[in-house]
Amino acid sequence: MSSEQHSSSLIAPRFLILTALVLLAALARTIDLGVPNFAPIGAIALFGGACFGSRKLAFLVPGLTLLVSDLILNSGRYKNLAADAWSLMPFTAGAFALVVLLGFGLRGRNRSVSGVFVGSLAASCVFFFVTNLGWWLVFIQPRTISTLGTTYAAAIPFFHHTVLGDVFFNTVLFGSLALVESRFVSVRPVGTA
């Protein structure tokens, strides 16, 4: 792709709509919804992987919104937890990247309601397993199989909030895009009528 084609794709209606939806979801992340782990992180990653035409942009745009929303949260509401959050960032970013890859499986005709629902559940599981493994590796001493089990067990009460958040935010993101695509041909993926 030439630089001229690349720059024109960045101002294409579809790219602008996708970016706006991701930014709105990231903004929602900075609002205290009063429910722990009810957040759009997994949804942003899955949506990015499924909907951005360029694989590079599928990682870049959602990843940058994650970073910016982390900066906002860690300098504000979670200031007292910021050091812990930054220590876990490699695991959060790794889980995020894995969910973007999951989103690649939802491209095209695979972007069905059932596909998005299964993708939402898979995203929740990826974040649960990767970030809690990170917590265990960074903060728990001694690191034994027993303490790993204890770490995962302690996180179970919050897991349903993660699942509900991912399902809710994926419904909003994918549903909003489907609505816009149904009304505006210029927002539809290239090659669809």
C-alpha cells in the first residue's frame, strides 16, 4: 500500500467510525461504573481485531486507546494503585494482543451474533488467565502451585463482572457498527454491498 493509499484509508468513513467507537469505549473505561472488572478492555481488543481492515491498525488503534485510558486512570482514580497496574502492564498488553488475534477469527462472515458472543467469552477467559498469572508472577511469594491456585480462586468472584462487561460492550460496539453499516454503504467493509 502506498503512503497516499494509507493516508486516505485513515480518513475513510469506516476507519473514522471504527476509531470513534473504540475511543468512546475507552472513554467509558475511565468512568467509574461502580462494578469491579466491568470494563470494555476485552471488547475493544476483540472489536479491533474483527473490524479494522489492516492487521497493524487492529493492534495499533485499540492498543493506543488502552494506553491512553491507562494513563488517565493511573493518574486519577487509581493513582494509589498505579505502580501495581504498570507492573502488570506486560500481562495486560499480552492478553489484549491475544484477544485482538481472537478478533481476526471474527472477520467477514464470521462476525455473527453467536461468533461475537463466543469471542466475548473467550476474551474474558484470556484476560482472567493471563492477568491473574501476571499477578501471581509479580506479587505473590512464594510462587508455588498452591499460591497460583489461591490467586485464581481469589479472582473468581470478579470473573462474572468481566464476562458481563465483555458481552455488554461487545454488544454495543458490534451492534453500533452493524447499525451504521446498514445505513451507510461507505462504512461497509470493502467488497460488500
